[in-house]
Amino acid sequence: ASLNWIFVAKRLRIYTSVIANSLTIPDYFETRFDDDKHILRIICAVVILIFFTFYVSSGLVSGAKLFESTFGIRYDYALTTGTIIIVAYTFLGGYKAVCWT
């Protein structure tokens, strides 16, 4: 991650602020490669969705295994409880952020 920060982030931010002030990677690719048909945006969205799915599922599985080994509850109960807590926390935090901003 630090190599990315050192070699990529600075150049990426300079380019995005000069050209179109892109806030997301799909915005950057669309502007950088002049994609009028939004093909790069769709490809980026699919890739992000696939990898984010694996990222979230690995977090849920590791949390369930942690609760299973620490508290001795069944894996499926731990997974369900962890998912409910994360969804509720995200929903309430997002709702609070919308109310305040």
C-alpha cells in the first residue's frame, strides 16, 4: 500500500485535479482515455463489485470464526449476528451522516 501511495497516488491526484477533478477511479479512466461510451466505467464497476464481494465475504467469515472460537457459539449464528450488526451499524451511520450533512 505504501508503494501505491508513493508512486501512484501523487501522479493520479495531479492529473485528476488538472483535467476534470475526478473523484473515483472510473471517473479517472473515463476522462483519461476519453471514453464516451462508458465502457471503462462499466468494466471498473464490475471489477470493483467482484473484488469487493470477496473482500466483504472474507471479513464476515473471519468475524464469524472469531466469534465461534472466542465465545463458543455456532458458526452460522455468529455469521448471521455479525452480518446483522454490520448492516445495522452501516445503515445507522449512513443515516446519521445524511442527517448531519
